[in-house]
Amino acid sequence: YEDEDNRKKRLLLPRVSYLTLVTDKVKKHFLKVMKQEDMEEMWFEYEGTPLKWHYPIGVLFDLHASNTVLPWSITVHFKNFPDRDLLRCPSHSVIEAHFMSSIKEADALKHKSQVVNDMQKKDHKQLWMGLQNDKFDQFWAMNRKLMEYPTEEGGFRYIPFRIYQTMSDRPFIQKLFRPVSPEGNTHTLGSLLKEMYPAAIPNEVCPDDFQKRYQVVIHGIEPLLETPLQWLSEHLSHPDNFLHICIVPTPTD
């Protein structure tokens, strides 16, 4: 991070966390050189783009900077909050509410909300505290229940996913999509993209054009298009239980 006056602070953050979970650390650092009264609501920006705090850090990086060299240099602001671009985040309870809302939405898609509804309030809290404190075992003890499904069904009811693109004003693409076709065929990442964003599939638009136009990035990697969607949902979903897929233009030399 650096502020408007190029004062810098380096942090190592989990891809699955949220920028607003570290505002206290950032503020504490800059209080050494700034007055408390000069600090209004904090927000983050990368190369002129305000960063949406309710997107996981890894998604923000994949979407805006996947082809840059680490460390990722972003700017922290303490004034002129961009209301048109960002949601306000006055406290950690707002982040927790957003996170739990996403988990409930994902479980409604996967299990008709049965798993979340069977959990107690302390179980919900354990999910959140595990994420907030970067304690995987604490988080997974609860989250593994959200990843289970009856063997005879062959997967979740629907796959919770969001497809992001920097080339569109639309925040993301999210529709109902099953892991298995009505004929019993396994749906893959390619199956999903063919229906939701066919331009991301090489040669789909122009068979004679062998140039790859887009990179399809999940958790910083480009999975094979033949990868089963159910497997991706089980192994590469974020803690909010959504599969976050970033489509970015292939860098030109």
C-alpha cells in the first residue's frame, strides 16, 4: 500500500480475505505520519480504479493486476470517498454480514439452504472467525458440511459462480447452472463459458483465429476448460462458497 504522498506499507494478505479487514493495520501505520482528523473513511485504488472491498482480495488482483509483478502496489485514500463506485464499510460487522449473506446464497443454490439452516449461530460465527483470523482448520470444520452432497446426485443442485470482466459495466454474470446436464453428462468449465461468455473460449468466435483473446483465471491460475465444474466448485471456491471466475484480456507483447 501507499498513500497519496507515496508513503508505503507492505503487507502479506490471504487471497481469500477482504481489504477492509486490514484497515486497522493500515491506519495504525499511517497515523505515524498523519493526523487522526485528516483520516476520513479509508478506501483503496489501483491505477485509477477504486477497489470493491466486498470482492475477495484474490479476485481483485486477478481482475485488475493478474499480469503484474508482485508485490501488488495499491494506493490507500483517506478522503474523497467515491460513493458512486464503492459501498461504504463502517465496521467489520458489515463485512461479516456480506460474507454470511454470500454463504447463505451459495447454500440455497447447492442444498436449498438445508445446511446453513441446520447450523447454529455459533457455527456461523466459527465460519466467519476462521476467515477473519486466517485459521483454516477452524473454518473448514464448518465449511466441509457445505461441500458435501448425496453421492447419487453427482454434485450440487446448482453451481454458485460469478464471472467477472473488466471490459463490462456489468458487475458480474451469475445464472443458474447445474454441474450435470439433463442427459447425465458432466458439465465442465468450458460448458459454463460456452453458455455464459463464449468469447472466452479459443476459436469459438472465429475458428481460423488461433490467437487466445482472453485468460480465464480462478485463484490466480488458468484451469483447463475440460475441468469438471463440480470439482472446481469443491476445490477452488472462495470461503463464501462461490466460484469466482475472472476473464481478462490476454496481455500483448
